[in-house]
Amino acid sequence: MIIHSGQDINLSNANETKCKPKLVNIEVQENVYAYVIGFEDEGATDLRFWRGDSNTLWNCSVVLNYEDYANVLNCIKMY
């Protein structure tokens, strides 16, 4: 899990064991995107979603935890 202090994360300086972003580009509706949970996420108790670009992550993060996911809360909103 990434501990975030409210600051942007510069990806060139990021610890790849804690921060390995994946591009979410499956657009299911205008401005609504899907991320398919795969084997790489197996065992994770939290999935953290950020807004950003190829250099920097910003806007803090939104967390989807396993308990919420198991209770069918399987989406997040980011503004």
C-alpha cells in the first residue's frame, strides 16, 4: 500500500514495488472506465486508483477494498 501525504507522485522517482500504475483505458461509456481485476491483483486487500499522466500521479487516491468489493460495491468515482 502506498502511504500518501497529499502530494503528487513523480513516477520517475517512485518505488516500483509500491507504485506500479496501469493505464485504465476500457471506456464503457463516455468518461466511465473499467478495470478488470486480474491475477496480478490476487491477494490484494486494497486497490488504489489515481488520476494522472505518464509522468505524475495526482488528486490523491481512491481505494476499493476487498470488503466493499465482496459486498458488491465494485465501483469508485473520481472527480
